[in-house]
Amino acid sequence: MKNTLETVKGLIGGVTAVLVSALGLLVVAQAVFGEAASINVISNLQNILNGFVGEGASLAGVITLLLVVALLQKGVDSK
């Protein structure tokens, strides 16, 4: 059972690392290509963050943002 949990934890950590890396690559691609990029990653990220801390945000949104950042930071630190 412990081995299975460690395998699943490693798999989730690996997928998270790949997705965070892909997000960074997409942000750089949009910064380089601007409007020619097929998706607007930076605007999408701004919309997500506005949901946490923008107009009409609540304390729960700020706490959620802090938890998401802490989880992502934990995943980066463990590598």
C-alpha cells in the first residue's frame, strides 16, 4: 500500500512539474510572439488572478491563492 501511494505521489508530482514548465514556456512564447500566438496565456492568468485578488475578491480568495502558491512552491522545492 505504501509503495502504491508513493508511486501515485511521484506521478502527480511529475505531471505537476510538466504542467508548470509548459505554462512557463507558453508565457515566454506569448511574450515573444505577442498577438500572433494562438492562445492568450497572459490574459488567462490575469483573469484567474483577478478572481483571487481582483475587484470583488474576498479573504477566501486570497487564502486560496496563498495555498495554491504554497503547493506549487512545495512541488518545485522537492525536485
